[in-house]
Amino acid sequence: MEYLNLGRTGLKVSRLCLGAMTYGSKQWRPWVLEEAESRPFLRRALELGINFIDTADMYSLGTSEEIVGRAMRDFGPGRDRIVIATKVFQPMGDDPNLRGLSRKHILHSIDDSLRRLGTDYVDLYQIHRFDYSTPIEETLTALDDIVRAGKVRYLGASAMFAWQFAKMLYTAGRLGLARFVSMQNHYNVVYREEEREMLPLCREEGIGVIPFSPMARGFVAGKRPGQGAAETVRAQTDELTRKYYRASDYAVVDAIGEVARARGVSNAQVALAWLLHQPGVTAPIIGASKPHHLEEAVAAAGLKLEAAELKALAAPYQPHAILGHS
């Protein structure tokens, strides 16, 4: 496993990050794996050298954090050798103060996340979205306070417009507050709108990029409607999945298939390898719900694509509407 610095920090993270949205409670989403089913994946990820685990307070309303925390204690090589990331913003109940990026919610949420994870600190604490209803200064000051309190080592952001992120970076610098070091954004070979503004901004500012949905919710596998495109429970219930089914998207998948057949590997490996070749990308967040998912992802990390292959994969792409910023 290769390890890279996260942005301009000294923090070393594995080239792949294991996403824990899949691990929690079926009462939250029917496609989620319960704890007994989840633990083998968390254990295997650690065995393969993945030291970077990403979850969120809203995943199964806290159950994902609890599962990750127990697994890291039971299987991990030690707290100082594991990078745990979690997030704050999404609703955690019906009360209006149990959501967003207010000082009240951030200070309450970090303590809840630490309790569920069973740890004294979070390595990377990320704002899950941009909060239009809270002043940026209030959010940034609260985040700085929990860094200074030792509850958080580094700060990250996720899924917003580049102008919003730039404004937050500028404000943190102006006020002398802890700065974001990473951006978790929606980016894959089928959805490349982040290349317009967010990725250049991250490269310029030394921000680590940890993209989510590198497999485009499984769309890169290449199955057409009627041929298994909506066979999984998640695909049948996920609004984001249905955003991909356009002619140009299938053309990208056809190009993936051609490279995969020539290489003798899976479509998923080619799609992940393409993402790992993109400038500024630190560690894509992979999901694993079947035994072969982790092994394939690790193999993809070692797959070196030729310039002609990268060009062929990029050529069919057509612009999309912006997804995932609200």
C-alpha cells in the first residue's frame, strides 16, 4: 500500500480510503450491512494496509461510527496508526438545532461522535455540506475551538461550490483559524464537473482531495437497464444513481470496457485507476460490500494506465448538471 501526505499536512494516509456508509443499520437504509456483516470488511481493509476510514454522524444515525470504533479497537494496529474521519452537518433528529454548522451543533456533535467512536480525538473532522443559514465566521471559530481543545487533529470539507470553499479558506486565513486540509467531493470518470473549478482550487491551495463515489454508484460496471443496472437495493432507491443514465455516460462506460478487456481486469479497476491518475487526487473513498471489492480496489491502485488509455477514457465525456451540493 502506498501512503501520501494529505494535502500540505504531515499526515500520511493510504492511497485508498474505506468509506463506512455501507456499515450500520438496515433500518436506516435497506442496503446497509449490519455490524456482524460489516466487521470482516473493516478487518480486511486494515490487513491490506488501508489506514484511512471515513464515516459520518448521519450514517445510520450514529451506528456506523459505533461499528467503526469497535472494529478499530478490536482489529486495529493501535489508535495512533489509524486515521479516522467523520463528518457533521446532516440532520440527526427533528429538532432544528440537530443539524447544520452552528456553534451549538458542532460542539454537541463532536462530543457525540467521539463517544460513539470510543476515541479521544478524530483525525479528520469534515463539514458534510455548506451551511447557507450560519455565518462562515461562526462555523470556522467553532471548528478552530475543537481543534485547539484536542478533539480534532485536522479539518476537512465536502461537496460545495468552489467559491464557497475559497471564501471559507480565505476567512480562516484572515482570522488566523485552523484551515481546511481536505475536500471530499463527487468525482469519477462519469462525473467530472469538479475539474472546472474545485480541483484547480485544491491544487493551488494544497488541499488533499478524497473523492466519493469513484465507481459512480456501480454504474461503471457497464450493465444496461434490463441487464442488471438496477438489480441492487441501493440502485433502486438511490436518487444519485439515476442521474448517470445518459447516452454519453454509457459511451464512457464502453471505453472503460474496452480498456478493461485489453488489460484483463474489471471495469471497476480501470475506473478507479483512472481516478488515481488524476492530478491532486489523494485517496478515493471506496465502498466494500462484497468480498472481492477490497481486493479489486487494492489491485487497481497498482494499475498504471498509458496516456492513450487515459485519453480514450476521457474523450466521450459530456458535461453534467452539478450534483451533490445540497
